[in-house]
Amino acid sequence: MAGHSLLNPICLSLSVPTVVITEPIDLAGVDLLKTNDVEVISLPPGSREDDLQTVIARADALITRGGMKVTRELMASSPRLRAIGVHGIGCDHVDLTAARELGKTVLNTPDALTVTVAEMAVAMLLAATRRVAAADRAVRVGEWSRKYRDLVGVELAGKIVGLVGMGRIGAETARRLRSFDVTLLYWSRTRHSQLEAELGIAYSELTDLLARSDVVSLHVPGTKETHHLIGEAELATMKPTAILVNTARGRVVDEVALVEALRHGRIAGAALDVFETEPLPRDSPLTSMENVVLAPHLSASSKEAMQRMAKQVAQGILDVISGKEPANRVV
């Protein structure tokens, strides 16, 4: 059955399952739903919670990319709603406690973006160590001679890289960094002896890792336990020549403390794809700092990952609708 957009509203049949997609996803996922006789409502880009509220009563399932909150009130207002599919890994925009209590299934796509995020972490790391973003800006305004001054970077070879978190993405990042002739350390709430043997990576307590590492790359989820895991005290532990890379979640880093550490030279630089407030406010001090590389939460945004995520989240929704257990249930 053909899918429909809010831009071309028609009366939707209540006899078929209806999935509301809150933000655009790859057409491969949309087509998978449609070919399985699912009615699709795609909210226009830029829609907010109020727009979702107008159609939630029709929904048997939602697919969300994290741009709007899925609250208890929203879920409770739709008796039909059975599943929330998260296009990605992080579920911090979904009230998981409410979903559990209301009997709503929440699923995500953790395998779909592992390689893409790991590649972005390495890209951001190299951009920061070799001053790539600042060099690009310099060339565009004719400041060629800066190549002899503040655009001189550092080699990654021979350095110590500390990975905070050793889940799928942390491990995949470690695999890619091995070819750079670095010493790899990691901290995780759980030891991973098999990965230590496979990757030649050494476990370290967090404080020791921060003190020893030339680059610290974050790979932990955004939870209550990891909120401001890297704060003023942790930043003070790091080398003044160290670089912090965050492709995980903005809330993991105390952004105010980070700005102060960067401003006063307590660390050398940062490469940030995620922020405590997104979009990053235009007046954020980070936007005017030459020792910072910024990206608009792009780590999962490759063509290949977007297609994998769309197909996996659509399949998870189809599984729930048909009474099957989804592959990546969170709640």
C-alpha cells in the first residue's frame, strides 16, 4: 500500500498498521515498510513535538532519529502505539521508564553505524592533531604563511591514545587506530580480556588513562552514570598537549569546564561532533576557538550507515507489528 506524507493528507485506513516517521530516513527503510502493507506518515523536515502530537493517535509505531522527545504523555496519548524504533543507538530522547510501564517496545540499530562512527572518530582525531579545519580556513582567506606558525600539527605515530568506553564503536575505533603505530589504552566499566588480547590494547583506570594519553576519544552512551564523566577535575588530569575527541554524546563532557580548559591552555584542543545543547548555539565560545574542530552530529551520517539504519529500524518495527521479537530490543 502506498505511503502518505502530511503534505498530501488523506484519510488513512485503520485496518492496516500505521508508522509515523518523525524525521527523514533513507528510502530503503520507507520502501521496506510500504512493501509490507504498512501505511507511512512522514513528518516534514523541521517538525516538532506538537506536529507529532497531531498524528500520534493513528500510530501503531514511531520511527525517530532523536530530533524530538518521545515523552510519557505522548506515548500515553496513543493506545494504538506499540513500538518506538530509534534510528541509531542513543535512546536518551525516549522516556524508557514510561515505555516499559506503558508496555511500549523500544528498539534501536546498534550494529548499523559502528563502522561509520569509528571512521568519524579517527577523522576528527586526525583533523585535530594536524589542524585540518584551521588550515582550510587559513587558505580560504589568504593566510598561507600560517603553515610556518600555528598550523604546525603533531604526528599520531608514537602517541598514546586512550579510549573511554569499549563497546562496539570503541572496539572498532581501536582496530582502525592500530595501523597508526600508537599505544592504545582503554577504560570501561567492564574489562574486555578478549579484546585486550586481540587488539593489543591495555586496560587502565580512567584517571590514569586521562593522565597518560595524548589523545582521549570518548565512546560511552549518554546515561545518568556518564553525565559529565569528563568534567573540570578530569580535564585538569589531562596533559596540556592532549586533545579530547567526542563522537559519543554531548552530555558526557561538562562543556563549560571544557571551554575553560581550552581557553586557558589546560588541554591543547578538542574535536567535537556532539554537544550538550544541539544545535550548538551560534554564540557558543567553542565556535570562535581555533583549537577546536566542530561537526554537526555527523558521526552516523554516511550513505551506507543511513541505509543500514533505515532498513534495520523498519525491520524491527515490522517484527513487533507481526508479533515477533525484534533483533535489538531496548525495552
